[in-house]
Amino acid sequence: MELTVEIAIDEQVELCREGDKTAYFEVYNRYAKGMLNSSMRILNNIADAEDIVQESFIDAFNNLEKFAYRSSFEGWLRRIVINKSISLLRKRKIQWVDADATQLTAPDEDRVDEDGFEADIQKIKAAVLQLPEHYRVVFNLFVIDEMKQEEIAALLRISHNNVRTTYHRARKKVINILNENK
């Protein structure tokens, strides 16, 4: 038995395909803020994130014929934004440290006790912003953008184990930052 998910056809996207200028504005207004948030979580720079979002919408609108409703338009657009944001980090020569190569695995006894842990969203966001860039990117892609670790590994061109270790360390660091600021 094969399960299939049917993605609803977006009327505004279809109007964009037909060249309706009003539909372009509607689609842009509908998704721009969310896309900006996704890019900001990766780049941590509003000017760069705004540029990436603009470029992503241009690419998406210019390639609407390639959009085939295998996912939602929002998901397709978010993937473009994330890929462009990661590409910008690569252009800046952000070095992704391979935890496997450096023998930096986290021992089991180094686990963080999360029971009774309470913090509000603003404190968590502030803690995430304090993470080193490679931790912040992996943490946000996994937690906020809900990408699978295997997808993150392929996107960042690092091992799955490295993603898993980096996420674990990022989460631990966020918890430690929040505990320090109680």
C-alpha cells in the first residue's frame, strides 16, 4: 500500500505562472517575512538576509516552471533561501570543523540534565545568537527549519555524525547559557 500526499495547487502561484503582477506581490507578501527569518537564523545579518530573500524570490519566480508541487511552494522557496544562505557562508569561507576528524565526540557522562528546565522564547533566541556560527546554523536548521540531520549533512557537505555531534554541542551550550543567566 503506497501512501501519497496531495499538495494543494496554490492559486496565486498559478497566477504568477501566467504573469499576473498582482499575484507576484501577493506571493511575496505572504512568504517574505518567514523567508527572512529563515535566512537570518543562518546568516545573523539583516542586510545579507534581505539580499538573499530578494535573490531567492527572483530565482523562484524565474523558475516557476520547475516547481511541480512535490512539496508546498513555501517549502520549495524555503529550500532556495536556505541553500542561498549556506552558499553565502561558504563564499565567506566559513570553516566547518569535522568532529570525526578532530576526535571531538561528546562522552555520555557529559550529558546535560534537562529536567525542570524552563526558559522563555526570547531567552532561548538570545542564547542561540551567542552560539558560534557553525553551531547556530546546524541548531537552527535542525530545530527551527526541521531538516533531517542527513539533509543538513548533505547541504553543508559534512558527515552525518558531525551534524549529530555539532547539534548535541549546540544544544548543550544553549542550555548552559540559559542556566548561567537564571
